Amino acid sequence: MTNRQLEGKVALITGAGRGIGRAIALGYAKEGASIAAASRTREELDSVVTEVKAFGGQAVAFPADLTDANVPARLVAAVVETLGGLDILVNNAGIGTAQSPRPVKEFDDDYWNLTLQLNLTAPYLLSKAVLPIFLEKRRGRIINIASVAGKIGLVHGAAYSASKHGLLGLTRALATEVASSGITVNAICPGPVRSAMNDQRIRHDAQRLGITLQELESRITPIGRRLEPEEIVPMAVLLAGEGSSGITGQAFNICGGLAMF
């Protein structure tokens, strides 16, 4: 007997090389899932695979550039062929605001298009690719890593906020379509999470506001700090497990009280 919540399941996690994606990959593996870890950086994926195998789990690296619209379907097919099936999709890969934070009147159009492609179109194409698999067996979990910026505006981050608002719309529309088919579709909306990408963003905000990094960190959320990637994992595990069959179309904030709705 085992009480691991994801025993025997196969999970595809995008952006699994670092940050939230890495934390979810490790958390799922500890709950018994076989991990298909996807991202653009092979070295980061190999590190995740090595760590999963070190505690007896199964993981396979799938280097993939999701800005190419042809990649999502090929990625899903490769995961099924390699691991024998697919039960859980976590759409985590994304791009933030840190590389080009600007007001809308000065926004870079190419960066807008890149952000929408990676943060919204790639999850759409991946979800579309897994649906035939999930519909055939009348069971599946799709978990979209959105953001509290999908519920509120973000200064100098129009593309990111728009893409995450769109991801919540996709979550709700798809959840409605497949609700009677044993498939759930939910979103997690993190607040500021400690990561290399968020480090760049808060440096920009501290400079924009004329305050120190320490002061910004102390007031960035009501709890007085940023979140850690590992704090996203319990909700991701819950939404992937059997006990969440009655939960669909929801967007759960994990944000230290930043957005209480």
C-alpha cells in the first residue's frame, strides 16, 4: 500500500528546469508521478532528472522551445511514446516582464508577441494536444500556472498581465467544455515568487519607486516577503490528485494576501 497521491501517474511539466516548475516536478515525483520535464535548457533539465532519480523517482528530460507552434504537439507525442501515457499537464513555462519593462506607449511589439506566444498560445496548443488522450480515458488534469497579474493590472507589464488574464479565460472556457468528461482544468495564481526572473523585476520596481530592495521586499505582500517556489507545490499536488475531481474552472491565489479575491 502507498499513500502517495500521484502514484502511477505521468505528468508533463513545462518550464521544469527552475523556479516553480522545478519545485512542482520534484513535488510530483515525491508523490509517485513519473515526470516529463520540459524546458529550453538541457542542463537545468538534467539537474532535475538527476535529483528525482536520487530519491528513487522516474523523470525524463524533454528539451523544447515552446515559442515554436509546431513543438507542443510533438512534445506530447514524445512524452506518450517514452513514458507510456499522460495524465497531468502543468502549463508553467512562461516569460515575465523583467527583460523589457516599459509603459504601453513605449512597449516593444516583438516582446508583446513573444509573451503572448509563450504564456498563452503554448498552453492552448499543449492543452489541445493532450485532450484526445484525456477524453479517451475520461480522466485528466490540466493545471495552468497563471499569476495574480491575471486578476489585477501590472505597471510596465502589459503583455504579461494580458497573457495571464487570457490564460484564466482559457482555463475557464476549457473547464466548461470538458467538465462532464472526467477532466479538470484549474489555474494557480502565484504572487511574487523568489526566482531569477522575479529578482530582475523587483530591481526594476525598486528603482522605479525610488526605494531600496529591502524596503520593497518588506512590503511586496501583506505577509512581508516574497513566496518561495516550494509554497506553490501543495496546491499543485492537490489539483493533480484524485481528490480534486470536483474542482474545476478555478483560479487559486497563492500570493501572501496580495490579491484577496
